[in-house]
Amino acid sequence: MTSSRSQSWKSETLDPYRRRFPERQESFQTGSGMPLEACYFPAEGTPPPDGPGEYPFTRGIHPTMYRGRHWTMRQYAGFSSAAETNRRFHYLLEQGQTGLSVAFDLPTQIGYDGDHPLAAAEVGKVGVAIYSLRDFEALFAGIPLAKVSTSMTINATGLVLFCMYLALAKRQQVPKEKILGTVQNDILKEFIARGNFRFAVEPSMRLTVDLFRFQQEMAPRFNPISVSGYHMREAGCSAVQEVAFTLGDGFAYLQAAQRAGLDVVATARRMSFFFNAHNELFEEIAKFRAARRLWARLLKERMGIEDAKALRLRFHTQTAGSMLTADQPQVNAVRVTLQALAAVLGGTQSLHTNSYDEALGLPTEATARLALRTQQVLAYESGVADVVDPLGGSPFVEGLTDRIEQEALAELQGIEERYGGMVGAVQDGYVQREIHREAMRYQRAVESDQKVVVGVNRFRVEDEEPAEIFKPDPASREQILASLQGVREQRDAVGHGEALEKLAAAAADPQQPLGPPVLQAVEAYATVGEICACLGEAFEPYQAPTII
């Protein structure tokens, strides 16, 4: 039976949208040939949920969702040298990946060159080493930036890497309207859960907001931040905490942008988010729905934002690395499939599926291909992309959605009352302490067998055959350092020195935007380490609070 709510949504929301953005095929049906509606609503007399594409977007940010186009399949990759990672990028694109996602090594993330004493043991280890524009050119060799959307997991040095992307796009003659992608640029979660910070909270927030400003000027369709709950969930927080702390960080960034004189609506329109997908299927689906609804309500009710595009929470999802096990690693492929299914049923805009061997090391080409194929099976064979929010209206899912929203909102209100917002809560160490408590609770449950982890505390296999582990070429470290030395020897010394002088002067003046001088320094082949050392002369270092 078609309800009046369903009919009004179809005529007022779906049909106008579908005329502008046609669906990917004329009709949808089950494997048995039964026709499928775009979305289903409860029968008359039941409290109706909002429709997809309608405020507060519980059921999805677009009326057609994946009936229009599938989510972006964006596999995370980066290791060793730029040249080696470039080869992996080309391989993944050939296998049907639709977006790139770059992992950087720790020296790049924190702002040290590979030959710095603190960086020696980490060159190219957990991501690709990018120390100058020359490395960036090698990373994207043969990849047209006008045709590929790129996500960069970089935070403390986000402005530097964003400027490298701009410089490369400029050389490829890409119009600024066609520069697509995302830079993570979420420094608060680094203080909370990940630890890859370089400067104190206030100057770090300045860098974040300056990236917002520069993005609006130089690449209006680029996402200048991906507010990340993923790493807080990896550190041990609960689903409710993931929603609360992530949205709290996002709200803090919007407030900072507003104080800096930026248009808050324009800023909110380009904000994106990054969530984790864990094993508990229904809780994760409800988490995504609750986050979307709560964000829209916070912006409308607390900031007075009415613009529909600004109210939509757009997010990327990655399956849970912390749920992967080194024991019986092939079982991880099942876990990843469940997690990916939760993300799709929850309405994600893009997705990374972990390879089953990532508890052991970097993925091989074969396991990375299987992870991508998992997404492709969901998209093209399972039927889950053919109906929008298929679990909407379920008393169980709707009840979980309400509960997560209510508890996350209560957490946010407590943070606001006690600390004035997330920045104060982070500086105090409150958020860090709460995540540690939740992580310990989970670990005790596993150790006491209250929480079953297949292959770890139950259903173990003795004398398991070791899995194949991918190992990058160890000789690449010397190649990376040789390239770094070559840049220093071959660049224009005068132009390089002048660029760093301008950057130092801008950093010393809190009113000066940092985007233009960082771009000039990047184009003069100043290294990441040199740029951060220059900023460090004006910025104070971070002193972590006592949290245990």
C-alpha cells in the first residue's frame, strides 16, 4: 500500500530531483523480476520518517542515493617512495577504483624531512614519503587530477600538502572548479586519539582555518576538512562517543571559521566527515543515520543555518582496522564485508574496505583487489544499492537511531557546559580520558570472554600457516633520501630563501593568511620539514595534558 507520505515525497522531492539527476538505469527490480520502489514508507497511522533528501536527512542526503550513482570506491594506499605508490595507484584504478586515498609516512604527517634524526626509522613506513613538490609530482605521474578525486589523510601539515596539490593542478592546467578531493585537516582528533600533531592547539586551529580560507579561493569544489571520528573509534570509543566527539569537533571548526570572518554557510557546504564501520551491523547503521540527523539539527537550531546543502552531513567510511585480527586473518574478509554493508545501508558517500591481511602489514596487490571486489559485489550483485534506506521505518533501527542521537546530544551538551566546547575538552584531556575508559572496558570484556572475537578467544586454530606479507623494497629509503638531497641542490636558492622569509613574516602576524606564502614556498621546492621549522619559529609546541 502506498501511503500519502510516500506520494508527497515522490512528487515534491524525488521527481524534481530525478529530472535533474537521472538514475543510473530506467528501472530496478529484484533477481526474481519484482519491481522496486525508490524508497519505502511505513503504513498510514505510523509516525512517518522524513524522506531521503529532506531535512534532517535521516534517510540520506539525496533523494535517489545509490540509484543515482554508487558511492565512491576509494581504497587507501601509500607506502615507501612516491614512485612505488604511484604504481599501486595505477593498479587500483585499473581494477575499477573510482577515487584515490593517500597514506603518508609519519615524518610527512608531523612535518619532518626524512633525514631528520627523529624521522630516520620511519621513512616510508606507514605511508608514502612526500618531502617536497618533486615527490608529489612523482606520486601523481600519469594521473590527471581533473578526472580523479583524491583524499589525503594529512592533518598537522595539511595546508602544506594541499598547496602541493594546488601547485600540481596548476601545472596540469586544471581549472580551479575541477580540482576535486578532500584533505583531512582535522587536528583536534590528532590531539585526542592519533598523536600526529606538531604545534599547540591554537596555532594548529589557525592552520586549519587558513586552509578553509585558501580552499574557498583556490579550489571551491574541494573539501577542506574531513572531520574524523574514525581514529577515535580505532582508539576505543563507543559508537555514541564517535558521533558526539566527531560532531563536536565539526561544530568547533565551524565556530572557528566564523570567528575568522569566513562565510559559515560556504564553509559548512564543503565540510565532510569520516566515520568508522564496526562489526555490530544494526548499531552501525543507526549510528550513521543518527549522525546525519543530529548534525543537521545542530547547524539549524544553534547556528541558524537554513541552506540545505550546508545541513547535509557528507561522509566517507572506512572499515574498522581495530577489528582485524592477526589470528586467522582470512576471517577478516567476512568482518570487512559486514562493516562495508553497514556503511552502505547507512548511506555513506564513499568507502574504503580494509584488506584482510592489514593486521599483519601492508596489503598485497591480491588482498587489496579482494577488498575492492567486496565493494563491487555489494554495489553490483547484492541489490542493497537499489532502494534508498531499506531499513528505514524498522522499529528496531529507528529506535536505535533515536537512542544514539539522544545520548550523543547529551554528551555534547555536557561538554559545552563543562568546557565551553570541544577545544576546551581536548585541552583538559576529558575526551582522551573517556576514550581510554571505553577502550579498557572493551578489552576487559574480550579478556574475560564476555565479548567473543572469533579466532582469538574462541574457535582458535593451532599451528596456523603463516600468511604472505607484503614488504616494500628496503632500497627505496635510500632513493627517497637521494631525491630529497637532489631537490636541495637543484632548486633556486634565492627564490627558496625569499619564500621562506615571507612565510616566517606571515606566521609571526596572526592576522596574515598562511595559504599564499605556503604555496609560494612549495613552488620554490621548500621541503615539508623546512616549512614546518619556519612555522615553528612563531608557533608554540603542544604540551599534552595528563590523562591517566
